Amino acid sequence: MNHRLKSLGVLLFLITLTITACSPSLTTTVAPTIQSATLTPTIQTTPTIEPTPVGGGSHFIIISTYQCNEKPPYEQPTGVLKIDLSRNTIEKILDGNSKVEALSPDNKYLLVSKENVLLVTDLNGKELSKISEEMVIGYDRNQRAGWLADGTKIYYIAPSTNPDEKAIFLSKPDGTQITELKTSRLNPITVIQSLDLNGVYFDKGYLIEEELFYIHYGSSYIDFDGNVESVPNTTGKDYYVYWLISPDNNKMAFEEQFKNDDGSIDSATLISDMDGENKIYLVGPKSVEPKMVDFWEQYTVKALPLSWSPDGTKLLVRIQGEDENKQYTFLTGLFDTSGNLLSDKLPPQIFDDVVWSADGNVIAFTNYYQKEKRELQIFDINKMQTINSIKIDSCEAILFWLKK
């Protein structure tokens, strides 16, 4: 698609020159149309026609990059990239330990952490305000700050005014009017998301200092009056429950684990209502009667929810099967909210972050193309084919797709 757009730009440019040379009187009606295109400073010298947005939205993706270490910290931020999908260009907008925590709801600003400093920047990495210099340092890729849905407040995790505790704080985007939400020794270690204007979902846990590794032991929701409720099916487990709330705030997708007689562990992905009721198992062992089982009866299965579509009607699930010879098979399933498998023809090894285009027809994710090197892939889920790929120098990645 990119080559066709570039060819179209060159063709229109040549046509413009021809018309101008042959009919001078037409010059003023043709040239201004091209000259008035809005171009950023980094692409002013490129052809004239602004590319069609990918997937009904922007053609820019923001990526936080990481290096992987053999000793703690095992994942370390190395900066932030802005990728232009229309021209396959990569621009580094932030260096060092910078990591993007969240994109503002209006897609105009980045919430950036750099060790324990939390900043608001523009889309080119220019600092606009400082929110905190005491934010809890993240030793993994999990989110520790975000925006309320209307963009009026930022939430983040920092040391509580209570000794030896952590808490969730609210702040205006300019760093003023900071409020602490008392969490009564719940020790939040990640903030998941806030889909309304009333509260924030978060994970509880503690840090193993010598390993710089967080242990999770459940998830909760805290409203802005300080009232706390446990998230159904996530608390009281002896393992971390991967879970996602649909963008329309109507459904949850989460993992559930099962210990087999031989000591092996299966895990299932299921969806439910927000109160944990009306469970539908999508993938898992035969005992839970999942919607998709026949191919996986010969494997020990691990299934994790990956990402909801923007409208909350579809869910991507990562499925890993291990046979008796310790050989692995991978699959990515696309399901609807009734549990029906829509497709299993997606790239098999989509490991972590997946972001969707504005219209929900295209996804972006990263895969390894060699050891500790990732490749950004753009995949059309209607045509079931890769439409673009760009190599990035990173062993892990967090993606944000600008929607406009």
C-alpha cells in the first residue's frame, strides 16, 4: 500500500508540472492544492500527497523500547520511537530510561516515566509539565500511570503518606491539585486502566528487592472516595491472573489455571460479565468445556487474553500448546463475545502488546526476527495478511497507535 501511495504522489506531481507547462492560466488552480498540505518538519522534502491513514486513523505508532538483561532489572527501558507507517521512517523522540505509560484520550500528549519522574510531553517528546518526582519505579513493562477517560486527571502510583505503603494519586495534567487515594495497605504495584470517571483498577503485590521483580496477588477497583472492591476471579490466587476489561466496560477476559493429575498446569482464557458471572471458556482443558478444544486435547495448554478490539466485540487470545516431547505449538485465536472462534489464521506467535487501528480492521504487534530483535508487524484481520513490517532495535516493546 505504501508503494502505491508513493507512486500516486509522483504521478500527480508529474501531471501538475505538465499542466503548468502547457497551460499557464491553470497554475493558480492546481498548485495551491498541493502546497496547502499540512506536513511535519521531518517530512517537508517528501512527495506532496498526504498518505491515507492506516485503518481509518493515524499512520503513527509510538513504541517504548527495551533491552533485556541476564541480571536484574531483566527489562530496562531504552527510549521511545515514533514510527510513520506511511513512509516506514523511525524517529527517536526520547532517550535513556524513558517509557511511555499512556497516551492522552485526545491523542495529543504522552505520559512518560523516567525512573521515578513522571512527565507530560507532546508527541515529539518535548516536556510540557512534571507530575511527580516520587513515582514508583517500574522494573517491568507494566503500566504505573494513566489518564482518566475525559483527559482531566492523571493517576499514578507513588509512596503513600502512610509509612512503608504505596498509594494511587490523582493530579491535573499540569501537575497541580494532587490528591492521594488511601488504599489501606493494599499496596498497588500496577494501574490497569480507568474506563470511567469514578475510579481506577489496579493490581496488588510486593517487590522482591534482590530480583527487582514484582509478585502479584490480586486486583481491585478503587473509587475516588476511597472505596475498594476486589475484581472477581483475580484475588486469592497463587499465580498472577492476566485480565482485561473490554473498552465498553461490559466484559472481562481473564486467565484461569488448572493442575492436572500428572502435575502439569493448563490454563484457560474465559470471558464474563463485570461481576464475574456468565462465564464462557474460549480455550482450555476439556474439563471446562471450552468453545475451542479439539485441536488442543493432545497438549498442555496455556491461553492468555491479549487484546480487545476498539468496540469490545472481539478478543485476541494467545494459545501455547506443549506436547509430551516438550515441543511447542503456538496459535492466535480471534473470538467474539459469545465465544465463537472467528479466525485462527492470524500470525501464531503474537506474544504481548497488540494495538488496534481506529476502525478495528488492522492490528499492530511485534515479533522476534532474531534473538532480542523485534519487528513491528501491521496485519489486516479482514484479509488475514501482513501489510507492512519494520525492524526495530528492541528485545521488548510497548505500542501506542495514534487514532487521529
